[in-house]
Amino acid sequence: MAKDSRSLLLITVVKNLQKLGYVFKIYAVRSGNSHSLWEQIAGQISILGQEQYSLIDWSIFDGIIADSLEAKEAISSLMQEPFHSIPLVWIIQEDSLANRLPVYVERGFQNLLSYWKSVFSRVNVIVFPDYTLPMLYSVLDAGNFFVIPGSPADVWAVEAYSKSHEKYQLRKENGFLKDEIVVVVVGSSFFYNELSWDYAVAMHDVGPLLIKYARRNSVEGSFKFVFLCGNSTDGYNDALQEVASRLGLLEHSVRHYGFNGDVNGVLLMADIVLYGSSQVEQGFPSLIVRAMTFGIPVITPDFPIIKEYVAEGAQVIFFQKDNPEGLSRAFSLFISNGKLSKFARTVASAGRLHAKNMLALDCVTRYARILENVLNFPSDALLPGPISQLQQVSWEWNLFRKEIDLGTGDILNMDEWGTSTSSRNSSVVDLLEEEFTKNITENENRSADQDTISELDWDVLHDIESSEEYERLEMEQLEERMDGTFASWDDIYRNARKSERFKFEANERDEGELERTGQPVCIYEIYSGSGAWPFLHHGSLYRGLALSSAARRLRSDDVDAVSRLHLLNYTHYRDILCEIGGMFSIANKVDNIHKRPWIGFQSWRAAGRKVSLSISAEKVLEETVQETEGDVMYFWAHLDMDGGFTRNNNDVLTFWSMCDILNGGHCRTAFVDAFRQMYGLPSHVEALPPMPEDGGCWSALHGWVMQTPSFLEFIMFSRMFVDSLDALNANSSKVNSCLLSSSELEKKHCYCRVLELLVNVWAYHSGRKMVYLDPLSGSLQEQHPIERRRGFMWMKYFNFTLLKSMDEDLAEAADDGDYPREKWLWPWTGEVHWKGIYEREREERYRQKMDKKRKMKEKMFDRLTKGYRQKTLGG
């Protein structure tokens, strides 16, 4: 949100990605000077406080880009399910954390290091603007580091520096005459603290130039050679002066400046910049970009990375690496009569214009390519255009010209190499470090307090032990005098079972259950991870339904779906069934968990997408169900809100076309095949239930309420449909395929979207009244009235008697072990009951009853024949 080179980079990238079809929603940690710019680009900006990160439904996004270390809090919320798999790209341009990592290692802050490693490991791709930062952050490398060079930081730094510094004033202050030609020799930025072999090689190549232009008998003019290398305080200047003396150069014709000084000032004073590095760079050298932006003619080796961006003889002059003669020829092109040639000035001018946007296209296309590789788009997404559409890209300088010209705004702090440094007083790095240090101090103090035992503590402990020993002896004496009777194992077992029924874990009763006593309806909110906790409701109307045991809220009476349905122990089935798996778990022996006439469900996503019930709507629902007679389904999250579709004037968006959009165009085909297999229909019989085009709403996000018997009937139908769908998918020739989508993203949750709409097909064709409840106002409106359905409903397929007989046939097959295929899903989705099981259970109960009577008779006979003696008192 500051107006600096980072904002310039991100705004340019976002605007070009928008041209490809990407749509952005912008969140900010705090407001800043570029707030209005971002609003022009992406609409309203949301400023997030510390507690608001957990209140964002990140699942509505196909991917997330974080632009700063300060976004760490958002990334922390993305480390939890159900957001853990959302693609995340993190752009890190600060070195504030990198500077602290060596300190953490030295002080043994392993917990803090481990925390940062876990945060970095969550990210799919961490993007750095240059190749130095990945080395600084190497301790945290999880194999996801990526470098996209070409940031406008170098050009920004030079433009801002030029506004406040004058070339000839700098030369005067540093002792350079106006008519002297200053040649600055630079090399690789990776060598900072030592006079490296890189400069030894450069000296070998530059030696002939020094002899020709800086010796006492030179007639070419007055030349000064400046070597920019190492540290200015480590005696490098003396070493260079010794070399100059041996070569017979004029005194002070060779000078040294270090990287820890004013690098921009050294480059601005130059007349010619010679890039003398022998190292093959991975990215375009930062110092060459700065020199070109200053308008200085540059001579450089013909490295491939440099030739890729600049043209020979137009923006720079090339010479062959390790070829002193070639360097001399190239240098001579810039000199004419002891002064800069006209050609040198032409090259410098062209280089200045070219450097401004030289790396913009490559930088932006690399970001686009990362998104192309990282993001997995759902079936209903309009895919972005090809990267080849980006032909000409330039930085959005016009949006920041005022800040650069006036030197105002939030100009980012830069080090010598243009690496951005954090200037905020309270960065997330500092806050985490303070919190970690505070915890260590508290733990040490607590340990010290616990280890120190006073004399008073020993006295109290002695009194407690004496009291416990006295009570134990007293109880033993009383038990010896009491007449004891020994219980049978049956009694012990019965008492244990009776006690177990009152435990919390057995029937999950606590304060929440007591609050729901007398309520006509309970809505189960289905969720799959701790990241969804903030979206769940509290109160007597709702109860959580966790699809994973590890995801249950602490100190709550949420239902553990896994403990009620063993199938959900398998991650594969838990993922492909999604919320309806939780419904199967509630329906499994429903009397043990739900004893109310009405039952409802709602996905946690409803709150995140602002379609959950308001307080007034909740009151309307509770009052309405008490007065309702007959089978009615009330729903409040409808399909348009979930999909966010845009209707074209010429296109009619029907129920089945929407289902196709959500399932990669395969919804109708898969539904027909599953429906045909479920009922054993021949191929010539129509198997797609008709759905009206009356403009009414359809339920989504599993947000509905119906009578409990109707719910069990819906589950009976759903179990058979899911089994048929799974059979089709299992018979597919492709391994780990999904009949409903070709998207990698949706293979994991293959059945989820079609099962989300299944309740609409069942309710419509089974003759249930469908009423839409506005989640804000609470107003009620009937959808698809029953009187208009006559002639369209397929009642024969959704008749309860038919479904019940089909269910019993499947149960009999499962009970007999007559499985139709190796991986038969149906028996694992709920209860298996048929007439034979009822009879066998009745016989088992009768046998147990008779065994109990026989044991009682044997016990009475033993008492009568063997007698019973009371133990002598005191004896």
C-alpha cells in the first residue's frame, strides 16, 4: 500500500494479469498512499485487522498471492484445513527476517526457526526478486524457492537518486576533474567482503587498458579508473595502488570504492562503466541496469543473459570474455581525441531509454507462468488467456511519476544492490521474536518457581499424607465390620453399562444438548478443519458436525462423524463425499443422536459466503416448523449465490446446465448413467429426471431443513445413488479418474458438487414442498409449486415403498455376503437392515432372555441347597 517500487511491480503484474482474464480481490494489512490506485485497479480494498484473517472464506479463491512478510498472519490461517490446499504464492522482497535468522541459529531459538520453516513449507512458491535473497533465507528453504528477476527497484532507485544529486558536483567532491574520463570497473554483486578472484581476472583483462590510458606517457587524455568492489575499510585501495605502481601508472589514476559506500554516486560520476566480471550471471546484473539508467555507456562481456535483453552496438558494447584485445577494441569505440565519442553518447542515450522497461515483459510473463503452473481451476472457471497475449509490457511509471520527481511518498529503503529493506517499526518479525522471547522467560521463571520447595511446602505435604493414611485405615476397619455381599459378573457388567450411558462421550450430552431440549429442530453445521471454526454458529439451534476427529472444536458437543460412520476414516471417501458423508453419519442409528421432529444441515461455507441465517430468519424458521403440516423442505442458500454465474441474454441457465457447469460438463451424463444403474433401466428408457425452467431457486451449500422421517428417506435414496455413481467411477479405465470432472482440483472432491444438488432432484420428484427462506429478512416464498409439477414428477422412481424394497434387497445381499463387486460402497454408508436381520435379532434377544432366566434359576437353586451363612460380627 506504499507508493514504492514494490507497489509498482505488483500493480504492473496485476494489470497485465487482468488482461489475460484473471480477477483479483485485494486485502491489505494497513492503508497507505497507493490505496486509491488499487481501488481503481481491483475495486474496493479490504483492510484487515489482526483478528479478521480467520473470518475470510479463502476457499472462494482459486489462488492467493501474498506480497510481504507482513502477510504472515494470513498465511497462518491458510495452514489449517479446509484452506491448506489452496495454491499460495508469496512474494518476499524484504531481508528483515533473513538478517535475524543467523541470530536465531546462534541463540538456539529452534522453536522459532521451526515455526518459520512450517510457514515457508505451507507456500507453494516463494518468489524472490533477485538471487541474493534465496541464499539469505536458505535456512528456511523447503524446495519452493523461485527467483523472478527484473524488479523495477534498480530503475526506481536511480531515478530517485538523480533528482537529488548532480553528476559534476559529486565528481568535484570526490576529487575528479571535469575533463577527466572516469572509468568505473564493476563485477559480480555476489562478492562483497573480499577482493575476489573475479577482480583478479578483471585486472588481467583491464591491464592493457590501464597501461594504454593511465600511464605517465599516455597521450590519449586524462583517465581515472575506479574499481568498485569489496569493503572500503579493508585495505583494498592500498592493494590497487601497489598494482598501479608496478604497472607504471600515474599516481591516483586507480582508485577504489567499496559496496558499503554510495554505490549510486560512484556510478553517476562515471563516464564509462566496464563490467569486468568473469562469473556467468543467472540474472541480468543489477549494476548494469543502474549504469544504463544513469545514461552511462556500458562495456560488458558477451554473456548470454545480457545478450538476451540488449542489442550489440545499440544499448551496450560487447567484448569476448577473457580477451583483452577485444576489450581494448570495444573501449576505443567510446573514446575520440581523449574524450567520449559521439557513438558513446548515442549508446548511452539508447541504453537509458531501453533500461527503463527492459525487464518488464520477462518479469510479468514469469509471474503469469507461475500462476499457470500452480493454479488448478474448477470446472466453472473461465480460463485465462495464453501468456503469448502479453507482447509489450512496461512498468506503470505514470502512476508513480509524482513520487519519483518530488522524492516524496513512501519511498522504499534500498541497500547497495536495490534489495528492499523493511523500515516499519513493528514488523511481524519483531513481534514474533518478542512473543517467543517472552514465552521463554515465563517458562524459565515458572520452572524456577516449581523447582524451589520451601519448608512450608514440606509441612503441608506431610499433613496431607498423614490425613490420607488416617482415612484409609478408618475405611478398612469399617469395611471389616460391615456385612458385604458379592455381586455377580452380570450385575457388575450391567452397572458398568448403565454408568457408561451417562458419560459425555457415550451420548455427547453437555450444556449445548441441554439448551436444545424442547427445540423442534436442530441444524448440523458440517465442517472439516479448525480453519472453519470461526464460521460456525453457537446456540441452541445449531450443532457442529466434524468430518474429522482431529477437526472437532475443543470443549463443545460437536458430533464426531468418523465415530458414527467408519467409512469416513478413509480419507479418499471422506474427500469425495464431502458434506453428505456427515449426513450419512447422522442417519446411521439416528435415534442415538437426534430425537427431534425436524432436522437441518448447513455447510460452514454458508457463513463465509454471507448466506447463513440471520437472527430474525432463525426465529421465523423455528416458529414456522412448529406450525407446518406435511412434508416441506425449507432452504436458504440458493444455487446462484454459490456459483456466481452471469447469465447471458441469449442463454437460459437451467438446473442441469448449471450442474454441467459445476461438474466439467459431465453432470447430466454421469447422473443418467448412475440413475440407470441404480434402477436397472434399459438403455432406451429416459433416465434424466426433468427439472423445470420456471425461474425458481434451487438449494445449495446443503442449507436446508426438513422433517426427520423425510431426511431418512432422502438418505436412503442418496446412499443408493452414491453407490451407483461410485460403481461407474470404479469401472472407469483410468486410474484415480473422476467421471464428473477432468480438473485435477476436483478429482479429490469428485462427487461433492453433484451431491450438493441431489436434494433438489429428490425433493422435486418426491412431491415435497420447497420453500425458500430469505437468510436476511426471513421472508418465505414457495418455489416450484406442486400443482405446477403434475405431469413432470417421476413419482414412481421416488416412491418410498419402492426405495424401501430396494434398500432391503441391498441389505439382504450384504448380509449374505453376495457383493456385486469387490469395492461395494453401499454397506459402508449406513445401517444394513432387512427382514431376515430383524428376525435374527429377535431370536438372539429371546435366546439371551432365556439364558438369563436359566442362570437366575441356577443361582436360586444354589442358595437353597448350599444355604447361606452370615459372617460372625467382629470375627
